Amino acid sequence: MKILSKLLAPAVLLYVASVVLVNIGFSYVPLIPTDWGLLSPMAFVVGAVFVIRDFAQRQSGHYVLVAMVFATVASYLLADPFVAIASAMAFMTSEVADYLLYSFTKKPFHHRVLISSIVSTPIDTAVFLLGIQNFTTGTFVLMVLSKLVAAVIIFVSYKIRDKRVAINDDGSEVRQIPNPYAHVGHSQPWI
């Protein structure tokens, strides 16, 4: 029953759904020509998938690997097979890199999200573009940058939040109330 509750955690379900949605999107959403190469609007969503996977791993631990496999199989069955195969290859290689970096980096959550995304995003993009035989330097750079947007947003939002909230080692939050008298060098108004 513990396994089932881990696999049905909200972030895990969102993760599986987002992977399948992205792969269907890559099959049907047209590419946008730019001065630097073709860009898929789905690349922005893929960046979010990496971050959602980190949240899913935070909720379910190593059971996220089961969710990865399920999402890959569902994507293959529901998306264009040509895109699904390239996506599955990219997805599995980059997600394993993301999983390993997230698992073994002993930094705060938002640092792990950023580090794992910085490493896994170029892997995902290169394998996918080579798999669909559409690799150009411009397309590669555009897709990597667009995929990193979600990780940067999470990193910055946590940095802002960390200024107001302390995080214990167990992940629980302790609210910090700013001292309005800190600027005068006293902790209490009567001192």
C-alpha cells in the first residue's frame, strides 16, 4: 500500500501526465522558425517537466523511477512513433542524469533543481534533436535555454522565499518574522 500511495502522489501523477502531454505536443504542435533555427513551443513545457520530476521525487523518493518508465511507455503508445522514440531516448537518458544529480547532490532543493536541469537539459535536447534528425546549433541553443526557464524560476522563487522562511533539514518550514528594529541595532524597541 505504501508503494501505491507513493506512485499516486500528486506530483507523481502530474509528472506522468506532463510527460505524456509533452510528447503528444511534440507530435502535433508545429515548430516555429526563428533566425537561429526551429523552436518547438513544447520546449518550454519540457523544462517544467524536469522540475516537476524533482518535485515528484521529493514526494515519492526512488519510486519516481517507476513513474519514469510508465510515462515513457504511455508516451510511446499515444504520440507519433517517430517522435515518441526520439523523445523516449532523450527522456530516459536525461531523466536518469537528472535523477542521479538530484539524488546525490546534498544541496537545498532549489539548488538541486537548478544543477540537475543545467546538466540534463542539454543531454535531453541533443539526444532528441539527433533522434528526429533536426540538430542545428541554433535549435539546440534555443531549446536548451527555453527548457531552463522553469528551473531558473524555481531557483529564484526559492531564493526569495528563503529570505523569509528557514527550511529545516527534514524539509519543514519555520517562518521567520523580520525584526523591524534590526536597522537600529536593537532587538527590542525599549532597549
